[in-house]
Amino acid sequence: MKIFKICVFIIALATSCDAKPKPLKTIKGQMKNVLNFDASTKTIHVFVALCDNKYQGIVPVPKAIGNGQDPANNLYWGCAYGVKTYFKKSKEWKLVKTQKLDKIRMERLVFKHISQNYYLVADAYDGQYIKKTTTDFLFSAAGQLKDTIKVGATTIGINGNAKMVAYIGHDGLMDFQLNENFANADGKQRDAIILACISKKYFAPHLTAAKANPIVWTTGLMAPEAYILHDALSSYVVGGTAEQIRSKAAMAYTKFQKCSLKASRNLLVSGY
């Protein structure tokens, strides 16, 4: 267990801080039939489990960035390389909507790509609910959990209605087991990115059942920071191949972590 807990300690050294929606329901063995959305749009839905010293099996990070109930200052959300801060500064994505959801999903951001018809929806989950973050991600990957939201006059698909689903945070599957059935519910294949320590090993059985397509996931301990997702999506939204997307992710990791490209490519892999 100690080796698993080292991953967040690595992250801490590498990172510094800089109308009510309809609630989602977790569906077990039954698909939520929410399909009425603008099919000309494409969505990437990102599930972020906020870093949490108290409720997650990690080596504690500095208190200010390890409070899973404080999105604004959290390592994976409000810090310099957190999803909220990094994507807000991006020249490729424009923030179009911010919502406070509920006690579990503490904040939702909706971005629109500046040139492609893609939306990115990112949800910040209270760190003590990392298990629910994980199951919501997997039920969505399987098409068992589907929903829509309004963005201006446009209705877009989220969860299992998204083209891609992504998970960012601590790999909670190192600490707990899931007994839910994540079998694919609709015959559709969704792309997936999982930025968490050793995610290929731990998520593979569930992602296989969901029949999802792992574009980028990991083979070892790592810092699940937003620049990896950002640069991978730069290739994804313009139709890049899995190898091109993975290469962009690896180059970003090398740049920010100051490691060799070979090491990054060994860490960030594609496919089963």
C-alpha cells in the first residue's frame, strides 16, 4: 500500500496553487433513457475526484491543496495545474457556464472549443465521495448513466451521452473494490481517458465490461495534472489517432515533469 500512496506525494512536489439542475441518478443494471440532445454537438465529460488528505488513501499533501471540500484551492481543480485553472487559461477552450450543483458534485464548468463543435463538461466531486466519482465515470462509460444539460439554447449530452468520458484524481480502486455491474448497456463505444496512478491495471476489468475505448491511461505512479488532458484533447478534437493523442499527452508530461519522453510514453499508454 505504501508504494501506491507515494503517487500523490509526487504530485504535491510537482504542483503549486495559483436555475438548479436535475440531479443525476446512478443506475445499476438499468439505463437512464435521456437521449434528446443536439446530436451535432460532441461532449467530453470529465470526472474529477478532488484530492483529499482525510478521506483518501494518500500520503498527505499540503493542507491548503488537500482539502477535498474546497474546490477553489484543490490540487486537481483550483491549483495551477488543476482542471479549472488550466482550462480557463487555455487559448483553445472558452468557459461558457459555471454551476454549483450539490454537496457531492461541488462545481461544474462547461467549456466550448474555439474552432470545433466540442463541449467539455468538468465536474468537481467532493473528495470524500471518490467512490461515487469512480462509479459515475464507469456507469457513464458503459452507457448506463445518461443525461443532458442546457448551454444557452443548445442541449448537449453528458455522462453516457458524451463521446468521451475522463477520470482525473487518485486511483481509489487501490483502496476499495466495486461490486457493481458496468456492462455496456446500449452497444455504443465511448472513448476514455483515465489519469490516475496505475489506472490500466485497476480499471481494465470495468472498462472492458463497459466496452469503452481507452485512449490514454497509465501503467505507473504519476501526477494526474490537467496539461496531460488538455494536450491530449488538442489532438482528439481534430480527429487524431489514438497514437497521436497518446503522443501529445506524453510530450506534455515530459515538458512539465522534466522527464524523458521515453519514460512518459511508457507511463501513458493507449488501448488494452
